[in-house]
Amino acid sequence: MLRVIIALVALSLSTAANAQVCARNLIPTFTSQQATQLCARGLKLVEPTANFEAVAVAGTTQGDAAALSGVRFIHRVTGANGTAGVRLPAVTAANVGELHTLLNTTAGVLNVYPATGGTINGAAANAVFAALTGIKPVLCYVTAANTWICS
């Protein structure tokens, strides 16, 4: 549940609206009082559907992989087969701290590419990250311009 909470962090709601959404999303994990305290301290959440996109893997290279949205942070990925993949959005220093959650819904290996010139996990520029086989989330965190850490 913590991964889902982290994946929903955003900065787009008013204080009053955020408090309602925040508390509602945290209540299954925390008591109502704990949720209220976390929300009051500035934790910001958005409705999951407002931040979600469905993507089918495509291509076999960085250039023709399915592009992920830079304005959505939860990506439901289908069709992972160890060959086709997805491409993370281009990011700048302004995006540092963003977390993109790729929900691999297929038992195959999910190939994840950075945007052109980008890196994942300190590998060479443009190199593919082959996520572990299985139906599980892949978390990708922006650490610098076009620089990602994925697990």
C-alpha cells in the first residue's frame, strides 16, 4: 500500500480538496486520526484515476517503444514480452523527485527505455532497463535531468 501512496503524490489540489482526497486514500492504511495528521502536514494526493494511463508495449528499440505520458504518473502496461517496451518521458531538473509507477500486467519481462539521451540506474545513455519478469510494479524515480533510478 505504501508504494501506491507514494505513487499518488502530486502538487495540484487546493488545500481543502487535498485534505479530503488525502484522508480518504490513507484511511485503509492508517487510522482516521493518523490520516488527518499526515494530510495536515502537507502530504498531497490526487485521485488515482486522474493520474493513470493504460499503455501497450510497442517496438523493439528506444525509438519505437511506447511513449509514457509525462503528466500521468501511474502507467498500466500490457503486453510485456522481453522484446517490446516503453519509453519514459523526457525530464528536466524541475521534475526531480517525481515517481512513475509502471504496473506490469503481463508475466513477461518489461523493457523500459529512457528518453533520448537519458539514463536508467547509471547505465549508458539510451540503454534499456529490463525489469524483472512477472506481474509487479516497476518504480522509476527522477534524480536529475533525464536521469532515472528504476527498480
